[in-house]
Amino acid sequence: MALLCVASCKPKDRKTLLPNVSGKAGEVVVVLNKSGWDGALGETVRNTLGADCPFLPTREPLYSLINISPSNFESSTMFKVHRNLLLFNINSSNEKEGVEYLQDGWANPQCVIRVNGKTAQEALETFDAEKSKILSALEMAERDRVIRNTKKYEQRDIFPKVAEVFGGSPHFPAGYVLRKITDDFAWIQYEMQGSNILGILIYKYPAELGADEFTLDNIIEWRNETMKANVPGMMEGSYMTTAGEEDFPAYVEYIKYKGRDFAQTRGMWEVEGDFMGGPFVSESFYSKDGKEVIVTEGFVYRPSKDKRLYLRQVESILYSWEWFEKLIEK
């Protein structure tokens, strides 16, 4: 019976036996001794993971860091099941090199990053060389958790209505409401207490199939035109637009994710004729037939409050986009 039990425990079953991760979204536990944390290595980690989050009106760090010594980590179940672990494996006899990216070491879904080195200086150099990849791994882990929970607790009536107009749609968590939909525009929103808003806007326009299709100027021009026509402010005659370039210059980068190519734009929105504003992030890409440009945008309105966590949430919703045909194939 014992042999039968062992044989039946396949590797794929291991995740179901792991506890759920703990900790808050946006937190990273850094396992590093005090001398390393107080020295150049710890300073580099703080300057990288704790750097200011871009495109927010107030200063917020990319991640909230919790430092714990290796000995305390080994004796603590609580920290071992944290969602994001950055482990520094520093030992003079260490035979491992570089950075290891692991999943679900002690919990599920967990991101574990191990930086190896014989000395603190060697670990610092390794971390510094890999910091972009480390940031990407943490960002992907945070995003994938949101998408996973979104699909688990989905507001299922929204996807088909949006997909009927655009050929596809993001997935929306429970609580989001379809506020407006036309033949080229959709507005989906989640309202929290105190007039705080998380919003998703989806729109499309004819593709010109030119070299300037996804330049920042073209993206912002279409954005402002669409917002003026579809997103009014609270005051009469007011409407959403893009914040002035002199204060909050927008930025575009080009990304490939799960077979989709899109231009990702980050910036600040404001309301013309009113005192409202906040951060936004958008993805611009071609429709299935290439005849139209589709834009999905997430924005946050939380005056005088932290916005990092919520901007990451709406951005993750954008990443959950699926074409309707692909969903049927599943």
C-alpha cells in the first residue's frame, strides 16, 4: 500500500498539497543577513525594488520590502509561504552561480528568486546584472495572481458583451459593472467606498496601417478624441483627457505577451474643467483582421491615497485579454 501511495503521487499533484501564499500584494521578503542588508548589497536591493513607481502623482515604491535573516527564515513557516521571496545564498563554499527563478517552493502560487554568490560583493554584482529580469519576474508573478483570481471570481456577463463588439475582451473580477457600450466604445468600472474608482475603457478606430500607427503622438491624439466624446466629468462640459506633457510626460513601449504584440502607454489623465486625475496604462493593438486598432485602458481615481496596488490590478486585467475564437477553442 505504501508503494502504491508513492506511485500515485505524481509531480503535478504537488501544487495541490501546498498551502496558499501569504502576505500582501506588492510585498517582497528579502532573505539576507543584517550586515548584507545594511551594506552595499542591501542598498542596491532597496534602490532597485524600492525605487519610485513610475507614473504616479505621489511617491510610492515599486515593492514594499521585508528583510529577514537566513536563520529566522529557516525557522519561520510564516515567511516561507510568502508570495514573493528574494533569497540571497551567500557562502564561501557555494558552488552555485547566477540567479535561479523558481515557482511554488513552499506555497502556491509563489515566486522564489535565489541569488547565489561566494561573497556579498559577488552576489551584489550578480543581482545588479540581473535586476531587470528579477523585476520582470516579480511583476509577472503579481500580474498572474490577479489574472488567476479574476478568472476564478469572474463577472461573467461582461466578457460576451464586450467580445461581441471587439472580437475579444479582458476578463473582469466580480463587482465590475458595464457602464456604457456602443459600436466602438466600452466603459467598465468598479466603484469603491469614498468615490474611489477603478476603470477599464475599451475603444477602436480605423487602422491606417502606416509606420506612425503606434507612435506616442498618434496614440494620445486618438485617446483625447475618444475620451472627450465618451468620458464626461462631473461638471457640465468637463471631460477626461491626457495630462499636460510638461508635468507628466507619457511613455510608450512595445511588448509581446502570449502571442500578442501591443504598444503599452503609461501616463496621467485629468479632467478638463474639473479637479480630477490619476494614472492610466493602455495597450494598443490590431484587431484580428488588421483593419482596426483596439485600445484597452485601465485608470485609477483615488484622490490623496496610494494608487500603486490598484494600478497594477487594472493593468493585470488588460493582460487577461482573450480573443473570442480562442476562448471557444478551449
